[in-house]
Amino acid sequence: MHRRKFLGLSLKTSALLALAACGKSSTATPTTGISITGPTATPNPSQPPSSPSPSPTTVPSASPTVSVVSTPIATQVSGAATPSVLGVLRWANTGISEPSSIDPANPKDAQSILIINLVFSGLVKLNEKLEVVPDAAESWKVSKDGTVYTFKLRTGLKYADGSECTAEDFAYAINRALTPTTQSFAAPFQLQDILGAKDVASGKAKEAKGVRVIDKQTLEITLERPIAYFLDLMTFPYSFAAPRKLVESGKDWTNKAFGTGPFRIKEWKHNQSMTLEPNPYYWQGKPQINIQMPFIQNSETAYQLYQTGQLDITGGGQDGIPAQEIPNVKGKPDYKEVPALAVRYIGFNNKLKPFDDVHVRRAFAFATDRNTLAEKVLGGTVHATDRILPQGIPGSDLPVKGLEYDPDKAKQELKLAGIDPSSINVTLAYGQEGDNERVVEALQSMWQTNLGVKVNLQPMELGTFSKNLDVTRENPTKGLQFYLSIWGADYPDPQNFLSQQLQTESPNNNGHWSNKKFDELTEKADIMSASSQFKERLRLYNQAEQIAINEVGWLPLYNPLVTALIRPSVKGLVLTGQGIMAPDWSKVTV
Amino acid sequence: MGSFIARRLLSALFVLFSLTFITFMVGHLAPGDPILILMGPHQDPTTYARLRHEYGLDKPLWAQYLSYIWGLLHGDLGLSYRYEGRSVWDLIKSGVPVSFRVGGLGLVLGLMIGIPLGVIAAIKHNSVVDRSIVFLTLAFYAVPSFVLIPIAWEIIRFMNSAGLPTLPVAGWGTWQHYVLPVVILAAANIGYITRLTRNSMLEVLTQDYVRTARSKGLPRRLVIWRHAFRNAMLPLVTVIGPSVAFLITGAFVVENLLNVPGIAFLTVQSIQQRDYAVIQGTTILLGVAVVIMNLLTDMAYMILDPRIRVS
């Protein structure tokens, strides 16, 4: 496992890249990768949650895409009789003056990934509920032991120039992303679980053993070990197909990039904007719009452009609507917000007194008024939560019982602990960024008032704070007593929050919380790769989450928000914690 | 004058050399690692080591510095870490003309308004006109652009909602996009130039030769414009020279808030990303510009003022 620093906002890969990229605004909107389908814009085709298929191994395309999958591609292309003048969607790409690289093998920020997702496509993608659904592959099978994935590509799959895209193209994409000369910053990590990936990444091999082309339409990927979230990883750009001829045509091939995604680049004015036109061969049907995408460094600038009618969409990424403007737009039909796939929480050092006692941790949890924190202290710019999984992560729709604010219960818990409150004198550490100061001061006053304990605050520069978390992990008795931290999803799967953060042996379990039953449940769920087991898997995580809540593995506080302004005339887009998505690009209109 | 220029060139070389050294060291010693930033939180040690090697960051600092200087001597500013496969010069060159045009227009507008205002204020010394001019221009000079811009935005949005013809609030591409950044930049320039012109004029107007010119019956207009004004312009030259240099690196706040794709736009992002090569590139660009403009200023001075030539 990798060791991760989760300081500011960690986020999912893409996001995280971005995040890292954005030294500045760490707090407001975490880039968190993935998240939630919000109660927002377009109504998604209301489908029942994807039901497990009767056959254990074949994955039926989940929900909304099903109908599309069954439509033969041919009719769609021919059916692409579109109005001669296409509408233009003016969509701000905020927080950058220029995307770093739109090579799917090596994106370096979330803003580039936004473009990559419009131009290229992978075998699978996330739908607006953040479930994995078919994309270039129309179906796939997983072997019983969860290590072999066999993807079946769509018949007649084509690049935007009309040339064929086959299993060979995807194998090439994966090997290219791993090859040292590609200099990808994240692909060797993202694809590390594929058998032989490490050999390619280290230059020992040209092709990964685990990637096999069976025939034109069939690609087999073998993993080193079963990982249930492998398909989530395949929704990231690193394995997206790009035409080999184009890629090898020269260093600046991305200037006119095209792939198997819904759009292709028509014009890229560096440091200014990009124009995207429809891919006539897109398997879901040719989109009916062009996209005009200016690069805007400052989110306030983008907001002003939107308000003066120069844009149709702003926000939706890590640079959302500026916090100071939210009160001006909240409640208006074009304002959308969803919780990000990130949680700000209090972590306790379970190896130090007094937080080695579950009753003390529970006392602090019951003494925490999250609603006041979210609504009054932070003015509604965050979403209060008492659970670990952010809304939108699969499994977050299964209910858990949180430890709701209750000062009386809080005092009782302290009694159960048998500790005199006035003898408790603890120090809360936090990194100095964003709203943290206000948050810890509010918490300090809640705990002191409700529990009669003494709480000290210890601000730290972010890097120092991160180092202290490492110390807490390596050498708990010398570490922090308790701390305010944040975790953002790398991929939308409960494993990323529960197993990775709270399993006894996980390198990310800084607080040394440990629960046998929790470990059993999550370890079992972590390797349940077959889609037929998906529901059961989520159920196990749900039980585990309840344990971690009851025993206060973390004390969750709130999810940051992903915010956007989308003109009501724009139809077919959905804001998710992962950003703005279209269930079907061919149906998006302006 | 020849030996003077030679001496200045020599010292300029030294200045530039020191500049590269300081920029390089400060950049590399500052916390933050471009590879880590680009890799994100996933610090896979093998990939990290490989990338550091490929970007030459595993070499000792002095070796990195020498190879940087070697490249520089060959006109190579290096490659950006962030923008794949693009050289620093490639990134900078599109921004230079943009910053130069916006900044240049801002300066010209500032001069066109500031100089007459300063002269008028000086002539009407201590009158209501003088005081109003001083007050207004001081206000313009004192209010930073990050305050002026939101005010301008409010005005534009008000006009927009009232259905009146307006300007774009930000962006680039048409002549309308020039208006806001140029006016904002000119506002600060006007304040500065007006005050400078006024003070300089006031000083000159008390000089003996001005009194002499007046007493021999020359028309007031002639005394002011031919005798006083010319000499009062000397300090302005010192100011304009370096200002022109700074035009190239652009106005950080204006370019970033108004989304003008100039040099500053790029620099801010590069600093955040620790894109060393680009930071060094823009710093050296500024350094060269300042050195050249200072040299030109000195030369202009010598031409304008024979006394300097003698000393």
C-alpha cells in the first residue's frame, strides 16, 4: 500500500493532482474526486439501483446506460442528422491559465481531466450516481478469484476520425501510460495492480504481462491480486484509448486531439480557451452542441463572467463558486451544490490517554454540534455529516445511526469513563488553512461548555502538521493527542474511506483505532470483486461503518461542497461530487 | 560615453548573473517539490526517484545550476515541468506581446492624462483645481487594482442588468477586452505621473531662468511649455524607463483577475506549481528588461541633460 499524506484535501487521483496543483485554495472546495450525484440539474433517468445480474460474473451495464448499450452503433451514427447550426455551451474551466497536459496517460490537474473526459473515453466510466458503467466496453466478466477481467468492446467502436478502435488500442494505451518515456506522474501508481505493470514502469518490459489482446474486441486484464475497486481505477484517464498514429505524430499531438469520447478538439488557443466539436462517431450518438471553454484563473472572475451572461457554466470543480458569492446565488434555480467526496473529521490518538477510552471519544462526539458548525460558524458553505462515507459513495445510501449532538449523553459517557472532566486537559492540533481556525475555535467552545473539559488549540503550518501525523502513525506516544484532518476520495468506493483509513494495519490509520470485527468485515468486502456480490459488499461496509461510528474511529464533522452555476436553459447535465457530468452527451442542449 | 556604456554593460552582466543565481537558489531551496506536487498525494517511491532523475533533480544543486547556466548561454531557458514537452520560451513568448500591449497602453494613457493634469495642477498651485487633482489622483494611486477591479465589475454588472451597452468583465480576444485592464493600469499610472509632473513643474517654475523668461515678456504659454516643461520632464524619464521594463512581466493582479493571457498570468501559476524553469525564465526576462531599460534611461538622461554627460 502506498503511504499518503492527506493534508489539505486529498482527493481522488485526478482531483488530487489538481489539488496538489492548486497550492492556494485548499479548503473551500476540495477537489475531491468523486462523489455524489446531487439533487441537481437534470433529472437522471430514474432507474432503480442497478440490480445484480443473475449470472454471477457478467456485468450487466448498470442502470441508465442499458438502453443505449443495446442500440447498435450504426444507427446512431447515421441518425446523427443534426441541426446545421449547433448550439454553443460556454463552459468555464476554472483555476488554470492553461491545462497542463491533455494526454490521458499523463494529466496533471483536474482541469485537464475535465477536458480528457470530453475527448477520450475508457473501457468503463462512472455514471452520475458514481457507479461504474460500460463505456467503450459494452460488458465485462470477472473471474471467480477476482483477478482476471475480460472486457468486450462495442462492435464498430470508432475514433472521431472514423478509424477503428480495437482491444489493441487499449492495450497500447495502458502500456504507453506505464512506459518510463511517457513520464507519467501517476499512471505507474494507478495501474500498479495490473500484472507486470511494475516491469513496464521500471523499463524492464515493453508490455505488461497482465494485458492481453484476445481478439479485436476482447481485452483481458489480469491483476496481481483481487481488488474490488479495480474498475473504479479504470474510469481514470490513464487507460483511455488515443489513436496510436496521432500519438506518435509528434510532441504536440494533443493540440488537435481526438479519441473515442463525445467531443474532439477543434481549436486550442493556448492560455486562452479551447473549442470542442462533436465526435460524429461517438457510440452514444453525436452530441448536438459545441463547447467553448475559456481557461479562467480566478473563480471570482468566472463568476463575474457568468453573471454578465458570458458563460453558461461555472464551477463544478475544485474552484467552485467563490464562498463570498454563495449567499447571493443560494436558492436561485441556476445554483447547484452537492457534498464533495471528502470528509473533515477529528482523529484521535487511540494509544494516548484519554482518547484510548471509547467513552471519552463518544463523549466528544455527543458534545459536537455539527449543524451549528456547518450553518452558523461556516455559514452553510459545508454539509454537516455524522458518518464516515460521504454522500454519493456507493453504500452511502445505506443508513447508519450517527452519534447526534446530545450534551446529556455526552456527560453520561464521561461518567462511564470514570474520569473527572476537570482533569481532562487535551490539545487539538490542526493545519493552518482555510476555515480551520474558525472550526477548531467553535469545537473548543462546544467541548469545554458541554463536557467541562479543558481543550487547547495547537495551530501548525500544513507541512509540519503532516509530519506530525506521520509521527503519530510511526510513534504514537510521541504523536498528536487529537487532530482536525480531512480525507478526500481517490476513487468512489467505501474501501477508500473505511479499509484504507481505519483497518488496524492500514498505513493511513494515523490514530491507531482498532476493532477486530471492523477489520474482519472490511477485509472480506475488499476482495469481493464480482458484480453479483456488490450489494453484499456494500452491506458489509455498512456494518463496518456503523462500528467505526459507534466506537468513534473518526469523529466526522462535515463534507465540503462542490458548487456550480448552470444556466437553466442547459439541459442534460448533472452536478456530482466528481464534477459536472452528462448521462448522455447526445441529449445535452443549450 | 563609450566607456560609460561599456562599464554599464559589464555591471549589467554581473547583475544578471547574480539574478540567475539567487532565483535558482531561492526556487530550489524553498519548500515544495515539483515532482511531488505533480504526483499528488500518491508518492510511489520508484516513480518518484525515476522522475527526479529524468528531470535532473537528483543531481547536486551546483551541478543543476551549472547545467542551467550552460543552457542559458545557449539561449535555452529549459523545459517546463508542468506543461508537457513545452519549452519555457514557447510558454513565455505568447505572453510577452500581450503584457506589453496592455501595459504599454496603460502607460501611454497614464502619460496622456497624467502629464497635462500635473502641469495644470502646478500652474494652478494651491487653488481648488490643484487640490482636486491632487486628491483624485492620489486616490487612484492609493487604491490597489484588486479594489478597483471589483468596483468596475459592480458598475459593469449594474449597466448590464439595466440593459445598457457594457464591456466584458474579463477575457481576451476583441478590442473591448483591452478597455478594462488598460484603464485599471492607467489609473495607478495617472496618480503617479500626475504627482511627479506637478512636483517637478513646481520646482522648475521657481527657477531663475523661468523668472528670466517671464520677465523678458515671453507669453506665459511659451514659458511653461518650452522652458519649464522640458526640464520638468527629466525626472519622468527616470520613471518611465523602468516602468516599461515591468510592462513585460505584466501586472499580476490585473492579468489574473481579468484573465489577460500575459506573462503574469503564467508566472503566478508557475510559482504555485514550483515550475522552476518557468519561474526562472520570467524572472530573467524581467531582469534583462530592467537592465536594458535602465541603460537606455541613463543614455536618454545624458542626451537630455548635458550636465550629466560632463560629470
